[in-house]
Amino acid sequence: MRGLILIIDDDFQIPGVLRARLNTIGFYVVWVHVVTILGNQWVKKSKFEGIILNFDMRHHDGMTVLESLHKQRVETPMIVVSHTSPRERLEEAVRKGARDYIVSPFETELLREKCLRHFQAPDATPCHPTSQQGSRQL
């Protein structure tokens, strides 16, 4: 396994698909409901290699969650995943602390590339340098 990734969402079905994709590329995945992390310091203290935040949750605003994690000084690299948010909003998320974004639908290879680039486990080999272009929709 490459490392531990936290998925933040308010719907269990979507992270289930994402978890399966991440498991196939060697990550161990933990899903947590967004309400659990809002204002809670355990995310900051946990040893996650990365965080994947569903930006288009049904009952919560992804930008608000991102800003909350930033206020808590969570330094774990984060990728936001979106189905419906405009690209400008996702680029704003990167300016506010996310490392990258992925627009759904996406191929597993794009997810793999971005996770390996941003969620580098301490004992893993170095990956490609950070892309400046954000994500491309596939």
C-alpha cells in the first residue's frame, strides 16, 4: 500500500466507487462524513497522505469545508473532485489551499497520476513535478 487517504463527502455511494478505484492503485482509503470533520482537530493530527474532498456535496458547500480545514491549519495535501462546479471555482479552491482538482467523469489513470503526484508517502519514490494546468475533463 502507498498510504492512507481520507475521502470527505456527505454521501456514502460516491466515495465507495472512488475507494474502489484508489484501492486498485494501492492506496488504503478511509471515508468520513463531512459533519464529522467540520471544526474537529483530529484531521490535523491524523497521518493521512492525502485528502479527497467532494466539492459538490448535496448538503454542504465544498468551499466552506476547504476553508474550515485551512483555518484548522490542516497541511495534508488535498484534491477536490467535482461533477458540476465551474472550473473557475475549482481554480479558486486551488488558490485557497487545495493542491489540485479533478473534473468528473475521469479515468482511473488521471486519478492515479494526481494521487501519486500529490499524496507522496514518506517511503515511496518521488513522482512527477506538480502540474500547473489543473485537471482536464475526460
